[in-house]
Amino acid sequence: MKMPIDIIYIELIVVANQTESDIWMSGSLEITINEKKPYGESDIIDPDALLESLESDGEYFIFSCCCGFPKCSGWIHPIKVIHLENQIKWINPNDNKIWLFDKNKIE
């Protein structure tokens, strides 16, 4: 049975911050898969792990606690990434979810 292709959106949210004497921009990544975030509200995305996972197979802590330690927010196991001919598969052993993305669209 062929798995359906999941829809992933990766978005950089940029916010302007200001004090009386300074102004600066800050940003964070957000990911939705099939219109839902696959991580908790206090979790963050590790951009280095995400980018590396787009290049090669492996196990990556793409999602992490905001403190920087994935296990703190329940990410006991990393996301397993498998590159197929035209697709990239993510396997999340923490909740047994599997996502299949179109390689051209995710890259």
C-alpha cells in the first residue's frame, strides 16, 4: 500500500522588538505537517539538524525543548530520516508517526 504524501510548511517568523533605546529583529522557525505542529508549544526547531536532515539519511533531533535539551520535553528518540528517490520519510519513534514528503517541495 502506497503512503499518501504529507504536506509540510516551514516558516520563519520574524518579529521586531523595541525598547526605549534599541530596536532589533528576532526570528524562529515553525513547522506544520498537515496543518498541525508536530511538537509542543514550548518546543523549538533546531535549524542545523533540520538542514542536515535535508541532505542525508540519519537520526536528528529536529525538535527540542526551548532549553536546548530534547529529552527535557519528551524527545527521547530523534527523528529517523530516510531519503528515497523522490521522497523524504520522517519516522518519529516517540509517538510512532510516519510522514512522507515530496523531496522537491521540502527542499
